[in-house]
Amino acid sequence: MKKKSVLDAYALLAYLKKEGGHARVLDLMESGDTDLFINSINLGEVFYIFARARGNQAAEYVLNVILPSLPITVVDNSLEDVIEAARLKAVHALSFADCFAAAMAIRERAALVTGDPDFKKLGEALEIDWVC
């Protein structure tokens, strides 16, 4: 059975920008033994970061050309998902977007792939695959 991993914006940005952590994300994509997911909220983060840094055309290219070529499934949110993220936000000092990634990883019993040190605040509430 394949493992499950949830990418947060940090991990996908590291891959796309070939920054620290890029190799770990690439390894997960190429391994074939891990199903990769990203929450639509976290994908929205990636989009706006690209739009701010490189313009809307670059962000649209990532969304419509690069992302569909990657072995990553984008998962939309139900009301239940939103409430689970809100429950985490009420207790932990994380951004609301980070709470979506964490809630999804917890729900799916998946590792959270990130390099964002803010996730250390969750302690052992979820498995983290640190990219750097």
C-alpha cells in the first residue's frame, strides 16, 4: 500500500523555485511509493506568492501547465474540513492556511511535507517529513 503525504505551500514552492527542500519533494514525486496531495487553500498560497513575485502570467502557468504535469492531487475543502482547520487555529499559533494542511494530514493519516518551522508548534499531533 502506498504512503500518503500532504504538501504544504512551503514544500511545493521549494520544488517549483528549486530552493532548499527541492530534492526531497522531487524524491517523493519520483519514488512511486507515495501518493501526494495538496489542499486547495495551500495551492492558493502558492498562486498568490508567484503572482506577487513574478506576475499573474507566471502564477497562471504554474497552475495550468506545471501543476497538472506533477503527481500531486489537489483536494478541495468541505465545510467539515474548514471547521477542522478552524479547531486547530483556535488552539495553535499557526496561520489559517497552515491549519488546512495540518488538518488534512491528520485526517488522512498522512505525513505533512514542509520546511515551515511553525509546524513544530503541533508537537507530535502529526508526522512531519521535513524537507530541510
